[in-house]
Amino acid sequence: MAQAGSSGGTSKLVYFFGALGGLLFGYDTGKIAGAIIFVQADLQLTAFLEGLVVSSLLIGAAIGAGTCGPLSDRLGRRRVILIAALIFAGTAIGEALSPNAATLIFMRLIGGLAVGAASLTVPLYLSEMAPARIRGAIASLNQLMIVIGILSAFIVNYTLADTESWRWMFGAAFFPAMILLVGMIFMPETPRWLVLQDREEEAREVLRRTRPESEIDHEMAEIERIDNLEEEEGGGLRELLRATWIRPALVVAIGLAVFQQIVGINTIIYYAPTTLTNVGFEDSAAILANVGIGIVNVLLTLVAIYLIDRIGRKPLLLGGLVGMVASLTVLGVSTLSLPEPASPTDPVAIITLVCLGLFIASFAATWGPVVWVMLPEILPLKLRGTAMGVAIILHWLANFLVSLTFPILLDTVGLGLLFLGYAGIGVLAFVFVRALVTETKGRSLEEIETDLREKVLGYE
């Protein structure tokens, strides 16, 4: 039996490898920002094909999230992460060797399956492994790994920019994918999933690896109590649609997942170098500036990890929207009212770079980690994987829509009106959070579910 004192080192490994899938998710979404400049020239992409190369990964991610929700409920969270690692490794090589746009689009589509699987299963795994008192910080490790992955992609892109080696930008993802694959082989399944499979002793053993001995009996009792309540309800999409008491939580989950994308974050992650070249930056300077944006992303995510279990989820969501709407509004108005820039030292170019950085800072400290923390928190145990699958399918479809349309809208309506439109969406998101989102800070997953049942059904 593991002693309480020995659980700390073991739990750190569990949380590290559990979150490592987020790094692959981040690298795969971030590498395209620098690579697309050179892919466009090398493979002679039209604006539509450029959008498709970027967004094909997102179609795969939507499919992956939809498939892996029910799959994670059946096979377990750990096995799905292992499958995702294999796909990450294989498609990294496939993208690097792509001879034409069609092959690259296809490989990114398949790679998207792993991105979708990671986006669903990693936060699920971390939330179900972590104790309530630090669950926000532990679940935020997923977002920290995502932004480290994005920053890593930006650094690799900058390092290879002079040689225009876009194939190496894609292929570098193979190495962290193999680390994830090997590491997860030795990691445990989550105790909550094990209880669902009537494997209580194994669940206790996992809790011993991540909890002091004094907490285990109470936590097991809570998990089993909720499991018994849900015994009659079954699982799967049909049961999810029939269970009216889950709908308020599902509406909030879908709203958070979709708004996280349509406020425009991935126009910055995917297209910041393109945006900066449009306001006077050279290719290498734009990619270097993107590295700076990536550093801001990582640093402010660390701030979020510090704050999320202290001031709560809802205040961070609301505060982040204020910063994002303000930066998008200034960016849009300045682009429309000031002369077109000819160099990176012109006012519009400087304002654009500053506003992009402020937007990323506001997002990274709030909506980036908080949404991934809250999705598994607010959804009930029995249908958590399936319900998250529904929310994350729509998350990736929203991401796809934004990413596919950005180059086209940039050509038609221009940068100023486009960013003002995203600012308007941010205002709608503020109203949504203020009206519908409830605080989950410091409460166990079982307590949150009990509260949902009491509000809708009137019983515990």
C-alpha cells in the first residue's frame, strides 16, 4: 500500500503524462501558423485551399471528439489517449512527406482525429484524477501543455523559417508523440471510470497513488453514491438526449465550447503571421513576433493556474471577455481609421501587434484554461464522455468555420470589420456567462452533479 507521503511523486507523473496529450494538441494546432506561409508558396495554394489546409485538421478533430466521447466511456480515458498518441506519431510523418496539397489535407484530417481525442480525453482524465481542492490547477495543466505545444511550434517555425523547411515543422511532432505513447503505457486509469466498470479495488489503488490515505474512503463513498444514482439511467447518446435534467449543464458546456472558438482565438493562433505580414512585417519578423505572442500565451496560462482555484471560474471568464473585446475593438477601429501601413514601425502595425498580444494575454489567463476545466466539471459522471463529445464536436466545428472563413473574409471585408465582428461575439459571450454559468470552484465532481440533480429534479 502506498503511503500518503509517496503519493506526491507518483501523482506528479500521472498529471504530467496525462497532460502531455495537450502538448501534441497544441503543437499540431500551432505549427500551421508558420508553415502555411511556405506551404502556400511551395504548393501554390489558392485562398480556399489555404483555408482547407489549415481547417482540415479541425474537421478531423470534430470527428475524433464525437467518436472518442462514447469510446472513452467504453474503453477508458487512458486507452483513448494511447490511441491518440499513435495517430499523432503516424500523421506527423505523413504530413512531412506529403507531395501535394491533397495529401497534406488528408493527413491533417487524420491527424485531427488525435487532436479531437486529446481535446476531449485529456481534460477528462485530469479532472477525474485530481482531488477537488486543486482540480482547477491540475485540469489547467492541459491548457498549459497546449500553449507550451503552440509555443514550441512557433519556435520550431522560426528556427526553420530561413530555410523554409515546412516539412520539418510538421514532422517534429513525432518525437513528443512517442514520449506520450511510452509514458501513458505506465499510467493508471481514472478511479471514476474504474468504479463505473465495477472495479472498486483498482479504483482504490489509483486513489492511493494520488491521494493521502485519509481521503480515500470519503472519495470512494461519493463516487459510488453517484454511480448508484445513475445505475438506472444507462449511458450513450440516446440516454443523454432523454435525460432532461442534464440539459441545463449540456447547454452551458456547448455554449462555453463554442464561444471559446468564435471569439476569434484561432484567427490569432493560426493566422497571426499572415495578419502581421498584411500590416508590413516581413515573413521572418512576423514569425518571430508570433514567438513573442506564444510566450505571452504560456506566461498568462501560469497566471490562470494560480488564480483558478482562488478567485473561481466565472470571474475569470467575465474578466477575460472584457480584455478580449477591448483589444479587438481597438484593433478594428485603428485598422479602419488609420492609414494603411508600409512598415512594421507604422502606427497600425504597432497597434496590431500590441492588440494581438493583449488578446492572447486575456484569453490565456481566462477562457483558454477555464473552459477545459469546466467542461468535465459540469457534466455528470455516467454520461461525461458522451456529453463532452457533443460539446467538443461543436467546439471543433466552430473552430473549423472560423479558420476556413478567415482568409476569405480578410480578402472581402478587411481586417478592421472582421475583428469588430469578433468583438461583437465577445459581448454575446459575456451575456451568456453572466446569465447561465455557475461557479464550480472547490466542489467535488459528485457535489456539482448532486446540485444539478436537486435544481432540475428536486431530489438528491
